Amino acid sequence: MATNLDLVDYISFFEAEPVCVRSDTEWYFGARFSSERGNDKFVAMVAPEEGEFKFCWWREGLQLADIELYGVIYWELESNAQRERLILKFSDQKLPYFILQLKPHVSFAWRVLWA
């Protein structure tokens, strides 16, 4: 796992207080963030030590995304005046990256290379 992110970085990105997925472990084995912004609701689970990321997005009760990613080895939060996004990279070379942006609008990009 390559990351230098602390829990406060994820709290800032998701604008939500985390709930540990398992009470007997530290947050980096699984922390769930739930937040609402206008008509949008987000639920994300980050588990850097386990290499897992999950993200669900609803707008006005309609589910727009349900993503589960495994084998994450690199976590980066990019924050500047234009945007905030989470960049994930994977152990599998056929999955170069996944990018989740929450500000100024929600979007995500995922690349998969097929051999």
C-alpha cells in the first residue's frame, strides 16, 4: 500500500465523519463515510490496508453508481482551487487508475486495458 493520507484527509474529502467497518481494527482497515450534498447522497468505504474502495451515489433516491474496487495499492488526494479528487492505482497493470471527483461536480474516470 502506497499512501501518505491520514484519516483527516478523507474526512475533508468526503465531508463526513467516518464509522469504522469493524470495531476491533483501526480505520485504515475500513472506514465508511456517508454524506449528502443537495440532492446527492454518497456512501464510500476506504480500506487502504486491505486495498479496497467502495462508492455508491444516489440522486433523489435513484442510484447512479455502485462501484467496488479491489487491489488498490496507491491512494492520492488532489486538492486545488479547481477541483478535489481521489486517485487510485492498482496492483493489476491492466487497471491504470480510477479517479473520483466530488468538487466542483461529481465525476469519475476509470481506465481498463485489455490484453
